[in-house]
Amino acid sequence: MIGIIGAMQLETTAISEVLTEKQRCEYAGMTFLSGKLNGIDVVVSTCGPGKVFAAVCAQTMILKFHPEYLINIGVGGAISPSLHVTDLAVATSTVQHDMDTSPLGDPKGMISQINRIHLPCDPALIQAARDAMADLGLKGEFGVIATGDQFVDSVELKSTLQSRFGAIACDMEGGAIGHVCFINQVPYIVLRAISDNAEDGAPVSFETFAVSAAAQSVKLLTCMLKKL
Ligand code: ADE
């Protein structure tokens, strides 16, 4: 069983629609749709925006469906200057950029208790994503995805995410799913396609390109699953 999580319907519909042998159940107001995708057992859920929804969804999936690994798909904002709308940003690790216990002496982004900033993605999943991107001839980058409970639309925050964490892209769920996967020892990866440049004009770009960008992340996921 493979768990697939997207924050918005527009990020998950294309997968949900092609599932066969569908079974639906609900926990915490979220729908979990299980079935087969090209013969592979998967469970798909649309969690809602932000870290809390994402964490609840990931933990529920792990406890109720026991997935071998979790894949977070969807759209993100570009931090790397070489990423453009509909390009792919694949996480090698995630960070929670709004986690801040620095007044207590920790570095910014440090998750106390587990004492780490970076939540590493699974090497086999990263390799499968590299192979799928090469096969499909899709353009993109691999690196750190920075997660926080905010839609990033300023040059200042963008450059902080780049200089502090080495981020290539930002989102609002990946690092929460990474956190849940880390404490449950479940391998995970985040596949994002760029909908905006996370600065001036980002909300309009997001509205315009979210659907076409989301389709790219689904394309990558579908090809990747065949390699696992
Ligand atoms: N998802 C898509 N674009 C984003 C942005 N600019 N900030 C956070 N999450 C996003």
C-alpha cells in the first residue's frame, strides 16, 4: 500500500478519478480513498491546507492503512531562481521554516524533541523520481522544500528560506508529513510542481497555474510508481 496526500482537490482529483476497486472511508473529516492505480494498492487523501491538516492526515493514513511509504504531491512556490511555473521541485529533505525556539537557544527550524531541522526523504524514492523525470523529459530540481503555515509572497521571506535552509521551493504541508513519517519511521517524499514564484504576483500566478502545475506532479507520480 502506498499513501498519497495532496492538500487541495485540484492536486488529487486526477489520481482519485483513475483508481479502480475504490473504497471510501472518513476520519477527522477527511476522505481516504483506497483502490488500485495501475495494479498497485494506494490510498489517496485530500488533507486541506497547512501543517496540522497534513499531520493529521499522514498519521491517520499510517495507523489505518499501514502504507509502505507516503508521497506528498501538489504545487509549490519557487525559491530557486532556475525553477519556473510547471517545473518540478522534488524534495531530498523538508524543513519547517516557521518552527522557532531560537529564544531558547535552538537554531531556527530546529524541531525540539527529535532535535533536527532537516527531515530527509527516502533515497529509493528520490532515485525513482530522478529516473521518472529523465524518462518523461520533465524539467526540475531536487533539494530542500521549506514548509510553513503561510503562503509565501515576499522577496524577503524567499531569500531567508534560501539562505537559512538552502530551500529550492516552499509549500505548506511537506515538512509536516515529513515530521510524521520521521517519528513513525515511514519513508516519504514530496513532489511539487511550481505554481508561482513566491513573491509579488504569486497569488495571481497560483490561481492561474495551480491546475496545470498539479497535473505535472501527478504525471511524475504515475511514472514513478511504475519504478517502485
Ligand atoms: N504553494 C504554492 N505556492 C506556494 C507559496 N508561494 N507559498 C506556500 N505554499 C505554496
